[in-house]
Amino acid sequence: MRGVIRRHLGAYVVCLALCSGQEPPNPAAANGGQRAAASEILSTDTVLRVRSDLVLIPVTVTDGHGKAVSGLAREQFTLFEDNAQQKITHFDAEDTPASIGIVFDVSGSMGLKMSKAREAVNALLRDVNPESEFFLIAFSTRAKVRVPLTQRPEEIRSSVDGLVADGSTALLDAVRLGMVEMQRARYERKTLIIISDGEDNSSHWTVNELKAAVRERDILIYAIGLTDPAGPNPSYPQRMGEALLKDIARQTGGSMFSVRALQQLPEVAQQISGRLRHQYMLGYVPDRSAMDGTYRKVRLKIAKPKGYPSLHAVWRQGYYAPKE
């Protein structure tokens, strides 16, 4: 969100996700040497725990059918930090371009799903803001940047059309590589979209390392979890894969879409595109400004305007304050 912060305070803090609703351990103290190794891989200029007074919170509002809801005004939102109401000083609901990384599973387990997965990518490219930029990471046993950041979506389409499913699955390493590539992004809004059955069995990074990394970075993650079209119910590895994708997405305030029928894939991709184009950005200067490195919980309420359907909001539910 560098552009927004240049217009305001020159630096910023974006809230970090709570997966369980409980206060998570500070990643600076957790996992010791593993976290230190993770920090070396990802550049420190993307870490969110920076010195600032302004907190920016991306919010996605949907109706009962999962469709993004636009048209809400500042006065419909109320923000709380550690149960203290905050004054919203920044409000943005414009359809602005985004930097979007597509993380595409090409492992052997994706063989029967590749055709519909390609259709999903095409739907995403078609329906997002036309000024957006994209990159493509394909992963099986290893993760590789197939197309670096580009504003030419046809380069993504062409590369996806040539992908062949084979090998095992290094999902966590692919997400890590996506965060590295996102350091080159030009836009404030940054999103990774994972298309996978989620059966990680080949990554070098651990789940805890990845969770710690995504909490500290201003990258929203959406995941599309694919199940086996040949059977009525997902297998145990697939259920575990879905749980992993859901967990990763929730760390960032994003969502995981479980796709039972492959025909649903293009529709799900359109839902994600709609959410990207109709995201709200709320900002406030916290009343409690001590730079003590503590975790601050953020809560949101929406006053539903007359005539609107039932509303559901997703947002990053906390952030680490800067530390002296």
C-alpha cells in the first residue's frame, strides 16, 4: 500500500490475520531459528510491522450467495481495536488495479482437473480490473515463476495452456515464491490466488514458517481447493489439503473456495474477481499508540442499510504494533 501511505503518513501498518480468534504468538519470538531462516528469504521491506500511526484494514463484504457487495458508505462501518472504538480517517471503495499472482498446481494429482483449472484462470484474467498486473507460478515437485509480473494477460493464458500435470506437490514453497515475486509489485492491492488440490508432500518450508511469513505481509490470499471429480467424496489427503488451503488463506483475511464439481470453477473465479474489484479499505489512527510490539485485535461491525441483503464481512483481524 505504498501509494496510500505516501499520501498519508509515509509508512503504515496493515492488520494481520487471526486464524482461531485467539491472540497468536509474536512471530518475532516464535519458531526461533526457523523464523530467522524464513526472514532471510523474504525481503524486510515487505514486513508490515513498521513505524507508523496509520492502520489500514482491507474489508470484503458479501451477501448470502457470496457475491461482493458495493455501495456501502463510511458511516456503515465501525472499527474497534481491543474493544475501543476507533475513528475511521481513511475510506476507499474504488475499483483500483491490483497485483495478482496466480499459483497454479501442476502436480500429477491435478491431471483430470487441468482443463477446468485453465478455464478458471481465464475467468480471473477477464474479470479483474483491466489495468491489473499478473504473474504466474506453476508448481509440482518444485515451484517456478513461469511468467514474471506483466500487464499482458495473454502471456499468462499462453503459459497456462502449455502446462502439463506431473510430479509431487510443493504447495508451501510455491506460496513462498509468490511472496518473493510480489516484492516487485507496483500496486497497493496485492493478491495471491492458489489453484490446487492442496496435497502438499514436497515442500521444504513448513506450515508454521509459512504462517509466520504471511502474517507479516500485505498480501491477501484466495485459494481454490479442487477435489477428485472421479469420486463422490474427497479422500483423506484431499480433506487435509483443503484444510491447509483454508488455513493459509485465513492467515491473510482471504478465503478458501472448495470446489466439488469442476463445472463450478469459472463461477468461483468470477466471485474472487468480484471481491477484488469491490474491496473496501478502512484506515484509522489508534487511540493506543504505544510502540510496544504487542498484538492488537481488530473488530468490525457493519450497519446494514435499508434494502440491503444480509451482509458478511471478512477482514484481517489484528496487527502487531511497531516496537521501539
